[in-house]
Amino acid sequence: RPRRPPPRHHPSPSFTNNASLADSSASNSSIQRHEGGSGHTGLGNSGNTCYLNCILQCLSNTTPLVEYFITGSYVDDLIRGKGELPNAFAALVMDMWLGDCLYIYPDEVKRVLGKMHAAFSDGTQQDAHELLLFFLNILHNDLKKVSTGLDQYSSTLRNAETSVIAKLFQGQLSNVKVCLSCFHKSSQTETFLSLSLPMPPDSRCSIQDCLRLFFKEEILSSSDQPYCSFCGRKRDQSESIQMLKAPDIIIIHLKRFESDDHGNRKLTSTVSFPLEDLDLSQYTTTPSAQHLKYHLYAVVNHTGSLDSGHYTAYCKNPVTQRWHEFNDMKVTDICEQKIQSPATINSFPYSCLQSILALRQLIHV
Ligand SMILES: [Zn+2]
């Protein structure tokens, strides 16, 4: 089959159009050709790189992000003198979607990441969630625009940095403290790219349990007492977190690695989660977000212990709507039951859900 270079920086056929995707040709990095492409391309492991591969697969199944890169739209947003990672990622997703290789090695992405952070170049296992945040932050920095506008939440003028990453993944939290003596209320806002949730001590829980724990009101007393500007001294205060802005795509990360007096350990509780309709409306203050429901499309699993482990990803193909397990170069079809109970059905007995990515259901009111 003749191979022509893909249209790197020109609009390509619609990403969601299956026929035109199948018709397109591959570019470089050919290893083996057989039923690859269309988002079914595995990623070769070049020495402890499963933490990178599982994240790349999750991002490759994030439709609006891939559309932005595969159509070349990102080129218009590149900041002068930057763009190594956006370019490497764009070339990779083109190979993964428009190519026909069974698997490829994401060498260029790995090289660029290694140049930016030594930990990603020395061949050691790294934390997949840290890599994901690092990756998104670099993309944001290389593609951001500064816009001056009115902050709809605080009604103040602000210089906001926007990018495709901020538009898709960024939410806003408010930390509200109320003085229990004078009821003076103070709040601080911060943006987030992911929610890192604590886990209850139970061996079985749900993602909703973890969310409740994260958003639960707490009383700060004795040595934790914050200063109340109205009382002019430290006071007992209640503290709660609210979501001011819900992101279109929410990344939920579980704090499975815990440090205590005995060192670091991994929490292996089974955490159940719904595939559809994860409802976060009770945690948000935005009136328009009354139906804040998310659909799961990507899961990162970690098997093994703290020191020696392996990462895999479950992702829902946005074109076929079918779930696949991505285990480095191996890509297999999986059923929905396997996604929801990886600890019992997975061939790795100690596999644990580490992060999920869920797309917000867009309801037109
Ligand atoms: Zn007070």
C-alpha cells in the first residue's frame, strides 16, 4: 500500500468520520502493520515507560483534544519559539489515528519530555498522574493566550491565560472558611486540572464516597485554628470546598500512595465508579450546573507495589464507542464489567484504579 505523508498542518477529514479516517495514510515509526490506527495503535515500551504510554492512550481518546491536534488547529496557537511537545504529540496522535501500525514507539514525545524534566529521561518508573499534569502544563504554556476580561465569579478584572488545555480540563475551586465566633466568611479561589481525592479507610468504596470526603466540611480547631480578620485573633473555623467552575473534562485522581510513620504504602481498596452519569452537581455553586453529569471514557490502572508496578489504561474509543485495554503495545477489546471491577476480573490480581477521565455531558437547556 502506498504511503504518503499525512497533512501535518492542514485540516484533515473530520476526526469523527470513520470512513475518512480509515482512508487516510500513515506516516513514520512503522514497526508492524496490521489492524493498527483508528485509535487502536499500541505503544511500545522503551524501558519503564508504561506510565507515559497509559497517559498518551487516555489523551489519544480525548476527542476534542485530538481533533485540535490532528486538524492542525494548534499551529495557529503556538507561541513563538515553543512547540516541541505540541508538535511531537500532534505527530504521535496522527500516527495513532491515521496510521496503520499495530504499535509504535512514542520516542519523540519521550525525548522532548526528558529534555524538560530529567526524571522522564533516565528510564526509571514515574508516577503516571504527575506525568499527566506535567504534560498538560507544558501544552498549556506552549499554546496559551492571555485575555483580559471580567471574572464571572469574583466580578473583578483579571488577566486569564486560556488554552485548549484550560478550556477542556481547568476548573475552579473555592475554599470557604467561616469563623464560628463571628460568622465572618472568607474565601480563596484556585484553579485545578485534576481533583486528587482522599480515600476512606474501607476496603471497598465508591468514587462518590471519595468525592464526599473531599468536599466534606471540616472544623479547624486547636493548633489548626486560622486567623479571623474580623475577630483579630485565631478562632475555630469551618472549612469547606466548593466547585465554582466545573471543567468540561474532569480528571479524578485517587491518593493511593500514602505516607505514614512506617514509610510509604499503597492503598489497595476497590473503588467502584459509574460509567455514565457521575453527578457532581451537589458540589458546585454554579446555578447553570444543575445537571452536572460526567461520562467515563478513560481509566488509568496501576498494578503491583509502590516500587515496582505497571500501568495500563482502559479507554473508550470515541468513534466506535467500544472499550479497549491498552497494555503498552498490546491492545485488546474489553467488556464494561471489566472496567468497573478491575481488582477482581483483571488478570493482575492487585490492579487498582488510579485515575479516571470523564467527559461532561453537554445538556442544552
Ligand atoms: Zn471571627
